[in-house]
Amino acid sequence: MPDFRTTCHINAAVLVALFLVYLILPGLPLVAFDQTVTPETRFVTRRSGIVFLGLAAMLMLARDAPASVSRQAIAIGMIVIWGGLAIFGAQAILRGIAGWMTWGTVVVEVVLAVLFVPHLRSGVAER
């Protein structure tokens, strides 16, 4: 498994790519998820992209953090984000709300979540 720095770089790169797609081509993810493209959905998609950029910035700034409770919190947060998106996507597919292309995103989200699992240990002795 990659070290924390590499894990942050991989995740930040994916998040920046998502930010760019969601901002510049907001219809693309909507089509990929088999959703109706309207001015309102484009607006919400673009807004969502900003969250991806914020997460990428957080990971890049924290990439050199030593093992600590803070680093552990970042790892847990990213596992919750990616794992939650994967569960949400799989559920949407199974309920017929999202198209089959969503399985690709579910797989990527699971992989990105799993990359943080080895970094759950804070490395700080229990007090």
C-alpha cells in the first residue's frame, strides 16, 4: 500500500480532476449517472465541484503530516466520504435511480477509501 503522502497525492489528483469536470462539463457526470441534465442540475453539479477542490487542498496541505490523531481524522474522513459515495452509488443502481455506468465510480470510490485504511493508526501512544 502507498504511504500517506502518496495516498494524499492520488486522492488529491482524482479530486482535482472531478472538480474540473464538475465545473467545466457539469453535464458529463449527470449523463454518466443517467440523470436528467437541466440548468438546475448543472448548477448543483458545479457547486459540488467546489467541495472536491476543498478536499484536494486539505489533502495536499496534510500530506506531510506526521502520524497523529489529526492525520487519523483525515484518513477516517476520507474513508467515510469515499465509502459513503460508493454505498450511495451502489444503492442508487440497485434501486434503478442511477445507470449502470455508476458501477465504475463505485469501484474507484472503494479503491480510494481502501487506500486510507492502512493510515488509520495515529501512531500516538494511548494516554
